[in-house]
Amino acid sequence: MPRIRGASIEEHHEMVWADLAEAMRRLLLERDYDSITMGHIAARAGLARNTLYNYAGDKSALVLALTRRASRPVVERVAAIAARSSDPAAERMREIIEAFLEASTDQAMQLMFRPGSGPLVAEVPKGLDSPFHAIVVEVRNVVREGIARGEFRAVGDVHLAVELLSGVMRAGAEHIGRDPAAFAATVRAVREIILASLARRPDQLG
């Protein structure tokens, strides 16, 4: 029976997941995603290959599991921010942007935002099955509330608007992945772009 690390089975599993995230991150610095095998991942994480299969049946399942685990804290944080319905929509949007970009610095989340991550991103489900779907829903709700209160302009298709704004946040996360020292400046730039796109024009005021 494999030796258990940590004070409990749960702690042991958390440590293994952390090792798997770090193993994937390091491998992606060395080779293309498509060339990485479960054997590579197991070896880098210090696991027997059959042990790795207890955590994920294949590479796609492993990527999805790592992404879901990494995204869980930010999903909860964004939901809590969005739920503060008495706060101005712009204030909540600013906090959501910072929360998401801060989460993108997590080693497991960085897998999704590093340069050349396209093939890996393609492995993650879209739509309702996406680990980030709950964040998109919360952002839509904040935008709708802002429009209803007259804080934001009427953007027409809210789904499309939020999809486009999500692209700005992803670009910000990718920039931080390339240059972690640019975190604060990137947060400011992303906030400026998104809030400017939602702001009411002068002729709409009053």
C-alpha cells in the first residue's frame, strides 16, 4: 500500500493534486501539450503510473480536474461579490476583475493562460460544463443589474457583451502569465477597458 503523506487521506490527496498541477506546469515549459503523456506526468509528479490513473483516466480528464479544483475558490469569491446587490455594479465589476486575475496566478490556473496553451484550453469543456461557467453567469447578472439601475448603458445582447469582455479578462490573465510583475498595471488596464465599454455615454445621462 502506498505511503500516505500528510495527517489524513484528504490532506494526502490535496498534496498529490498540488504535485500534479506543478508537474503539468513544468512539463508545459519544456514541451508542447500534445507531446505530454500520462507517463511524463506521473514521473514528474513522483507517482507510479497506475496511481495517477486513480486520479484521472487520461490527460484530458486530468486537465479538467485540475482546472475545476483551481477555479473553485475564485468561483465562490466571485459569487459572493456579485451577491452584494446593494453595492454599485461598477464597484462589484472592479472586484470581480481583480479576483479573477489574482486567481489566474495560481499554478494550476496558469496552465490555462500560459502562451501556447491553445491545445490545452481546447480540452476544457465549454458552455454549461465549463469550470468558469458560474463566473460568466455572475458577470452577466452584475451587468444586467447595472443596466436596470441605469449605471451601465444598454449593451443589447448581454450574452455577447459578456463573452467579449471575458476575452479582455483572458488577455489580461495571459499577460500576467508572461509578466507577473505587471499584475497591478494589468488589473488597472482591464478594469479601464471593461468599465469604459459598459459606461453610459454623455447623451444617455440624466
